[in-house]
Amino acid sequence: MDTSPAESGAHAALWARQLRLWEDDELAAALARSPERRAAFATESGIPLKGVYTPLDAPQLAELELPGRFPFTRGPYPSMYRGKPWTMRMFAGFGGAEDTNRRFKSLVAHGQTGLSTAFDMPTLMGYDSDHQLAEGEVGVEGVAIDTLADMELLFDGLDLEALSVSMTINPTAWIIYAMYVTVCQRRGYDLKRVSGTLQADILKEYQAQKEWIYPIRPSVRLVRDTILWSVDHTPRFNPISLSGYHISEAGANAVQEAALVLANTFAYVAEVVAAGMPVDAFAPRLSFFFTAQSDFFEEIAKYRAVRRLYARVMRERFEARSPESLRLRFHAQTAAITLTRSQPYLNLVRTGYQALAAVLGGAQSLHTNSFDESYAIPTEEAARLALRTQQILLEETNVDAVADPLGGSYYVEWLTDEIERRVEALLAEIEARGGVIAATETGWIQNMIAETAYGVALRKARGEKISIGVNKHVEAEPGPAFGVHSPDPSVAARQIERLHAVKAGRDAARVEALLDELRRQAVTDANLMPITLALVSAHATLGEIVEVLKGVWGVYREV
């Protein structure tokens, strides 16, 4: 029933009077008892918090929309987890392709519903395993992939039409994607049924993760080419995952993470639209990747605010009309930066709370970190415990029963609005600096993240930001009472042997001719996906493809 303006005014006056009495009695008394906590009453992003929130802080509640309706604050789909539970996508990758293949099969056998692939540093940076700069790094931080033969072995025995596969790789993403597509084609799969996600978000590399090869603008061109080709050939595959996770891990706060993800997204969208593709043709395949940090309610409000902002900008600036173009779908990963080497079993607890925040915020898929990741790549037992954390959340807690269960909370709605306002202000500042690419080229974004990270480090050192086991409730510990993953020393030799065998058995003249064609096309505006697919099918190595383009575009040097 609608209320008259007079009734609304009387209601507001009543709340204001009650609030004054509460502040006088309760809050003042609480602060008097613990004055040292006054400085702690703010979110991690520095948003000051009141002691209580009322209808006066959330006047928009009367107009709160439903889940699955524009602007999607309450979730991208009407039924949310009643319609489909979130995908449990555990990150895995180490050693050679055969080693990671065994881990994949183990995780699937224990109930994982999607694969997520970690690649080693040489693969990420475009070096073959026999390159001198790859020495000591082959298969250490992820799986080593040099040629199509490795990709075939990586997914041997796994049904790639039934499993959704995520691949976390950026500078060489288009090559890895070409290898994956070729594997699917050789198995006779219908590419229109293949699903998964390629990270490919190169802008955040220059801003945060620091894994790059080429200068920024040709790197963005490769992202554009991948999106354009994927829309026509793998329509269920997400050709890019816009990543805030690495921005957060580098030290950014929640507002900065959200703003930079959106700024990067809109830069890519503008590139693809400028290439002639209508926004509604590709926007439904854009996916997102956010961290789930420890500030529980701020993280939930961040997810809600970023969904709303994305929908509005895509409709107003880019004139997207399809509801699928306006739905921001995201994968979440619990925050590795919060994991501690001291009292490492506490990491299980941290991960559980962070996973709950991601689910209450409406994540479509989730990775839970393993408790031993502050020491090394997870052991199989630790990875299984991390997966069980999600399974308990889904199967035992009933949190999947209601869409956006925190919707209507005075605090959550106020905080969602406040984060939205701050993100909009930061986006406006980035635009005033010439846009996100220009602000990255000058180093302004990198400096902003570094300054925030430094501030957090100071707060930890002073004990203002609590880390249990590190600067509070510290205990003397002899070391880990559990097994830690150790790299297999035979991996590099095995990988190099396979690489040399592939090169010895291929048509070398064809590979050289195709590399020459890649060199020719790189100086035009041609889409480089077709020639890359031809190269990987001919068993050109990842490193050979990368080196050709270095000769054309050069390499990036950070200012």
C-alpha cells in the first residue's frame, strides 16, 4: 500500500528521533568502553561506517528491483542458485601436461564441476621450455605448454563438450586458445557446444600482475581479434575474463578493483565495436573475475554495485539492448593475499568466510584457495579440502535457497550505493586522464595501486589491520605439520624431450612459411586468429609465434 507524503515524513521523523536516542545511549557507551576501536569503524576501502543503519540510509528500498531484472543489483538471473548452483572451478596446474591431467581427473572424480588451468611462467611469458630464460621455471608454478601435443595430453580422457574449461593466461592467451580449439576440432567436437573461459585480460597485467610481452596497444589488438573470432566460432565460450582479482592481489582496495575492471572492460568493448561488431553480438560472452576478500559486507556490496554500474553503462553508453549484454556474470576466487604461513590451518577458516561472501554476492563460479598455498602449489589433499569447503557451503548451509538474501538490508543497500558512487568518481578521474590505456601508459594506475598497498602494509605493521597469527594471537610454531608439494625435477627434461620430438617430426618448411605470413599480417589490421590456428595445427611452438611478433611490435618496457 502506498503511503502519503505526510505519512512518509512522519515515519522518517520517528526513525530520526529513535536514532538520536540510540546514538546518545548505546553508541556513546560502546565507544567509551573501547576508544581504541574508533579508528577501526571503516571498510577496507576506507568508507566510514556508522554504528547502525536504518530506513533513512536506504530510501530506495521501496523501489528495490527483483533478481534477474535490470540493473541486476540483486543477481544476473531470477532464480539464481535454485536454477543452477555455482560452478566449482578449482585452479590446478603443475609439471608437465600429464601431471596436471591426473590432477584434473582427481578433482572431477571428487565432484568438481569445471576445470581451471594454471600455466607455468615460461608459457605465460612466451618462452618454449628449452629457452635459457625458462631454466628452473618449467612446470613449477603451473603446467608447461609448448605445442599442440602438450594441449592434447593436458585434456586427454576429459570430455570437453561436457566440462567447462577456464584458462588463466594473458600475454599468450590467443595461442593457448588456438591450441584448445584445435584439440576440440581434432576430436570432432561441435565448437558451438564447447564452453569455457579464456582470461586474456592484458590491461590488468600492465596495471597489476606484471606479465606482458608486447606494448599495450598491439596487445589489446590481440584481445580484440580473439573476441571477434570467438563470437563467430565458439559462441558458448567466454573469450575474455575481465579480472579484478589480480588488481586486488597487487594491493588495490574494493573500490579500485571494481573501477579498474569496469574501465578496462569498456576499453575492450570500444575496440570491438570500432572493429564493426555490434555490441549485442559479443557482450553476452564477456565474463568477470573478482576476488573475495576478508571485509565480508564490503565484498558483497562490491559485487552488487559493479553489476548495477556495468548494466547502466552498457545500456547508456554502448546502447546494448539484449538483457544478456547487460548481465555481469562473474567467477570469484578467495583472496590468496590473506593466506598466512603462520598457523596455516586458519586459512581454511578464512577461505570459508570469503567463499560465503562470494556466494551471498551472487557469484556464478567459485575457486576456494587451499590452506597450504602460502607454502607451495596445493597438495592433492589440500585441494580436496578446498573443494569440500564449497560442497559444504552448497549442500549443508541452505544459502542457495534464496536469491540475494541480504537484499533489503539497510546496511548492505547503503554500502552498495556508496561503493557505486566511489567507483563512478574513480571512473570519471580515469577518463579525465585520457582513458584507462593512457592512464596505464603513464603509470598513474600502477602508482595508485602501489600507494594503497603500501598503506595496508603500514597498517599491518602498526597492528591496525589485524592478521590472526601474524600480528595478533601469535604462536611459536616449528613449521608445517603437513606435506608440501615439491616440483618434480624430471619435468623439464620430459618437457624438452617432447618439444624436440614434435619439432623433429613436423613439416619445417610449412611452419616457416606460416611464420612469414604471420609477420606479414601483423603489420596490417588483419585478424590474427586464423593464421595462429594454422600455425598451431602445423605444430609451431608457442615461443616461435611469440618471437615473430616481437620482431614486428617490439617488447614493453614499464615507465
